[in-house]
Amino acid sequence: MNTSEFISLLGEHQEKSLLFEYAPGMLVGANYHVTEVKHVTIDSVDCGAGKDSWKETIIQLWESPLELGKTDYLTTYKALGILQKVGKISTYDMDAVVKIEYGNTMFHTAHLHITGFSAQEGKLIIRLSVQPTDCKAKETCGIPETSATANACAPGSGCC
């Protein structure tokens, strides 16, 4: 989901609570805060010497230990207000992919991809997932698309 789509989604559901499901059945606590919004430009070179670049909007969520047991979630209206305020300070690339940065004592900190959402009575639930790393130079490295394995880019394989 890109930044424009995410902001529009929040705008369409302003009366709802905003929940994030970081793993199946696991929700970010109601004590979360939006603590940072990052406008990131990635300039990369892959293991096949291919150059690439793209932009990301990374929204960091943090659970406040001072608000454990809180049951009322941030509203989409308030989240939208935060994102709009950020946009006035630092302009968004509206085509940039949105990622949610989150971690707690039970879940490693990660940049999570938005895989979908559901609008239920009073709630907008954003579904997130961890995307595994991948070899971006499969053709250069001689790795078939359908059978990439963890050892395919091992030392001496002609890749990396």
C-alpha cells in the first residue's frame, strides 16, 4: 500500500479506532503511539551488481509502558491528524510504499508490510506481515524464480 492509499484509507474511516495486527491474532497494544514518521530513500546495489532505488514512508509505533492496560485505541481521525501535521513539516512522496516499524518484548522490531485491512464496527484493522529477504539478482546468479533457497547465494555459487 502506498502513502496516498494509506492516508485515503484513514480518511474514509475517521470515526473508527485504528488497530494494527502484526501477526495473525496479535494486535499492537492500545497503549501505542505514533512516535516517528520517516521519509526514506533507498539507494541500493544487489548481489548481481544491479542498482535500484525507491522511497518508503515508515511509520513507527511504540507501546508506552506508562499506559499498560489501556483499552481505547488511537482513532483513525487522530492518526490522520498526526500524518497531516508531518506532511506540513516534511513532504510525503505519495507513491512511496508505507511500512510500519514495530516491535515489543515478544516480537522483534521489524519494518512490516501492509497486507490488507478490514473495517469492522468501530474498528479499522490494518493487517501487517514480515516479508522475508530475497535475492533480487536471481537471473544473474542463475537461481530459478520458483526454487530459490536460503543457500542459493552461498559463497562460491557465483552470486554475492
